Amino acid sequence: ALREGLGSRAPTRLVVMSDADLALTSAHGETGSGLLLIAGTGSIVLGRTRGGERVRAGGWGFLLGDEGGGYRIGLAGLQAVARAYDGGPPTMLTDSLRATFGIDGPAHLIETAYSPGWSPAAIAPLVLTAADAGDAISCHILLEQTETLAGQVGRLVALTPDLDPTLCLSGGLTKHSGYTATLTSALHRILPDLDIAPLAIPPVEAALAIAHAA
């Protein structure tokens, strides 16, 4: 659609790629081998083999996947509060929702959660803060979600042995120290020799380099 819309106004060399692929280029250059894990509202794992093949796991969207992403973490937090209202294990998230969003009971929780345009991803920061404070429910959510995401990396590596064991972390959630520490521990339990580092080069710089090369 972009190519057709630009038509004759397009430059000589037009490169159309997803933001995830652009981040992969930032992480490992246009030809380098390695892995990229993005954890923001959603999640995806990308890789490039030594032979130049692009591989991936996850990135299915909030209905089918996105484990370890903000939507899934926030949704699990909302579900935990709903269970607490039903007499389940208590969680600090109940008070956090009240203080942050004014949600003060089951009816208000339902009204908010099903409001058009409202996303459970808005709750993810509250889950991370509660986990930092030692809330058992939030700690469990964080551990479960990061272990599932780490498992995707492990399966991708197992299916694609021709990968350099270097992984870059990107996305808003990876800026949170508690999330990154939990995810890194989960990754090293599966892949002890994996070299993990934050994305050092902003994707916009990779976009400029690609444009300059054109």
C-alpha cells in the first residue's frame, strides 16, 4: 500500500520494513547474525542466521500471543484483581487500581475493562511496581510472563542452530530494571551462554543509514 501510494514520488530505492525488522538491523547491522527480543505493548523475537535468513517467534498480537508484553501482563493483573474481589488471593494491585484509575469495586472494574479504546496494557506499570514491592501475585505474573517469552527464544534457537548467541533487548518494558532482571534470569536458565545486552543503536539511526545507502 505504501509503494502504491507513493507512486512516482518514491525515491529510487524504496525500502519498506516493519519497526521490528528495523530494530533487528539496529541490533546486528544489515547482515550480522544474532537475536532481538522486543517487549513493549506486545512482544516478538527476531533473528538472523549466519547465512542471512530471517527467523522469528511470537509477534502474534494480543489475541494469539504477545506473552511477556504489556497487554498480557496488564490483563493478568486485571484478572488477579477480579479473583481477589471474588475471594481469591489478595494483591496490592487492588489498591493500585483504586489509587491510579479510581476503580473501587467489581462493577467499576468491569466498566473500565470493557470500555472502548481502553487497554489492559495501561495496568502493566502497576504490576511491575507491585512486583518490585514484593506483591506475591504480581511477582508470579512477571515470572510467568517472562518465562514464557524466554521459552520462545529457546525454541527459536533450538530450531535455528546457525545463529550467533547474542541477543539485544528492546521495547518499553526492557527499560524497567525489575522486568529486565527477571527476563534475563529466565533466558539464562534456558540458554546459559546467551550474551544479552540492551539495544545500543536507536532504530532511527538504522533507518537513516539505510536511506543514506540508497
